Amino acid sequence: MIAISANTFAALQHTSNPPSELLGASCVIRHDNQLVMFSEAIVRKMSLPGGYIDTGETAAQAAAREALEETGIEVEVQHLITYRGRAAIFSCVAKTPILVSSFQDRSGHPIVASWFAEHYAKEVRRVYLVDPTSLTEKQYRYPDDVSSLPQWLAQTPSSDAEVYAVLAQHANSYHRLELEWIEALQNWTRSLPAALEQGFEWLMWGLNLPGEALVFALLVVGVTAWFGPRAMLQLLVILMLTMFTSSLIKLGVSSPRPSDIMPELQKVNAYGYGLPSGHTLMTTVLWGMGWSWLSHRVGPVIRWGTFCLLPLLIGGQALARVWYGVHFISDTVVSILLGLVLLALFLWWQSAQRFPLAAVVVSRGFWFISALICGLIAVLTQAPDHTYLFAGLVGLLLMVDQLPAPTSIPTMSTRWQILVASVVGVSLVMLVTEMISDQSSVNAMVLVIRAIGWALALMWLVGASSVIIRRQERIARIPH
């Protein structure tokens, strides 16, 4: 459920008088001089748990329900603190001790265990205990409320908290065993001489790179420039299907990460669920597709020599995710097996006699059906990533008719033009998108703005590269 918006509940004055139409409720949960807040997945700012009042609910019931759904904390509503616009702000006390990690991530706030909350990985990135006096207006979703947070804290009884280093009781038996192995691996690297430890860290960083979003973006731009938009669309289908598969399984299985159970294992920030590892899954598919493309263009010595490198590259990437403390060993094993299945499917699709991938990606019907399916799933899951993917598919649907002829091969000069145009255009689109979205605190509005940004970025990739290649063709037809 979309959290309360300052724009939605207009007239944001504090008052003890109920508004004519009460639409939402928030819960203030305190421990000592800190408040329970969560980092929102869409606006990426801190917020108190809260949301709309459902039909048949009282405002107090809505506040308690939203607290449970967004933080996993069951609360008892104590009293009304104030009305804020058309929202009620309640003082709440946790019925059981709040599970607080002894570890702080890059935010600088203690982490509250919350992977079991209903809205985790959808609306919620992570739950924290936050000192309200440490928040700036830019960090909080509703800047006008920052000065009121200490007052709300003072009017709320303190809830008990249980500080933990390991939540082993919340893990199954094989995850507890894997936690011991991950901890042993990290301790082993710490025992190495400083130079070797630094070298190992750099090795893990390099092996992990193929699963990073920036690498995907650079790969898409590179393929667009070198091979043209038709090849880029084939790559996008592979990337999108792989990411979509990973996301659906994550939401369906809802398996925690090692760092959720033992936060001190975390070496890099990672949000959401852990099974499968999207990084390892994508790495398996990309390295496999890359080797398949290379194997048709080199001799047997290089072909089989590079084939022997595949297990090292894929296994090394899986090791990096385990060493970073963000995936269990079993997560990465499942991801590699799933990646091999997807790889086999994509290779078959490329060489299929009927409806091969190269023919499918130029069909408006394919993009229409893909967008329709993705849109329906986005409505069901309410996951922001699915909405962005849907928007990207709609953008491709609108531009697929602009593709150049399949016989068009970019010249070296054209490739450089496409590369520059793609990098500059996409960078500007995403920069403007973030600047505009940062001006709003409404989840739905930010979601729409970012979705439009994704659609425009992909439309630009297809449109700009197609125009440049057609221009090359027109110049080539001019008699010299």
C-alpha cells in the first residue's frame, strides 16, 4: 500500500481537531531516543510506517496494520499524537522487543530485522532505528515534518529492544551451517597478509562486476553501437527475461540473505531477498552467451580454452557474492543451475526454425504481449522494478517500427556516433528523471516519473541508433 503523501493529504498543519476526511494513519514507534523508520524503495528516503485507512478500519487499526506490514513489528496503539493534514499520527508501543542489529550499514543507523514483513522488498528497502535529530530535510520523505519528529518521540513511550548479532533461530538448519562457512571464509581472508587480503578483495570486486547494473547498461550501449539496434533488442530480451525471472522467484520464495541473519557479514549493501542471486544468475547467462558468440568466430584452441574459463568466471562470481555476505552458498548454486537452464533456452531460441529471437524482436505483437503480461504481473506484485520493466517494454513497442533494415551494418564512424549519442542521451534522460522525481514525495508520482524515464531511455537507444544508421545508408547511396 502506498504510504501517506504530504501532497495527498493537503493542508499539512498540526492540529488536535480531526479533519473532515481522514484518509491515512502513521505509527510512531520509539526505543530510547530513536524512532523506527524505513527506507522507502521508491522515493529512497526515510519514513515512518503508515498508509491509507482501508474500508471498515479505524485510523488506529490502520496505523497498527501498516506498522506490521512495513516493519514486521506488532504494536499496540497508545494514543493520538496529532493530525497532520488528513492523516492521524499515533503513539505506538511494540508488543514484543524490537529486534535490532548491533551492526550499522552505510546509512549509519542500526538495522531492525524486517525481512519477514509483508511489504519488504516491495515498498521497503530496510528498516532502521533512527535518531530523528540526525535527519536532514533531504533525507526524510516529508521535509516539513523533520522538526516535529523529536516532539512526536517525546510523546511516545519507549518500546523494548533486543540487540542481536546473529538471529540463528530464524534460519533453517542448512542456512545456519552456511553462515558458519561464510564467517570462516571472511575470517580466513582477514588472516592473510595485508597485500594478499587487498589482492583478494580486488579479485572479488572484478569477478562480481558482470552482475552489476552499470555493466548491463554499458553492455547494452556497446552492443547498440557495434552491432545496431536489432542486436541490442535481442540482448534486452535476454536481460529482461533473466531479471524478471530472478525477481519473481525472489518475491515468491522470500528467502533472507546471510546479512539479514548475521548483519556483520555484510560487506556491500544489498536489499531485498536472496534467492536466487540475481548477480550470479545474470553472470551465468551473460558469460554463456558471450562464449557462444565467440565460439563461432574463433578456432578450436581458443574456443575450448575459453570454455574452460567459464566455470572459473561463473564460480568466482558466486564466491564473491558469498564472501560479500549477501548470498548463501545454496543461493548461488541454485542461481547457476537456473542460469544454465535459461542459457540453454536462449541458445535454442536464437537458432529456432520458427520464431527465432532475431525475428521476434522486430515484431510489435511480441512487445505488445510482453508489455501486457509484465503490466499485469506488476499490478499483482506491486514491485517497482516490474513497473519500470513494463514502461521499458511499452517504450520499445512504440519504437520497434523505426528499426533500420536487417542488412544495415554500422561503419566505424557510425558506431562512434551511436556510442556518443547513446551515452549522452540516456545519461541526460536518467539525470532529468532523477531531478524531477526528487521534487515529489508521492510514491505513485515518483514511480510514474521513473517509469517514463525508463521508457524514454530505451526509446532513445532504438530511435537514435536507427536514425544514425539510416543516415549512413542515405549517404552511401549518394553518387560520388
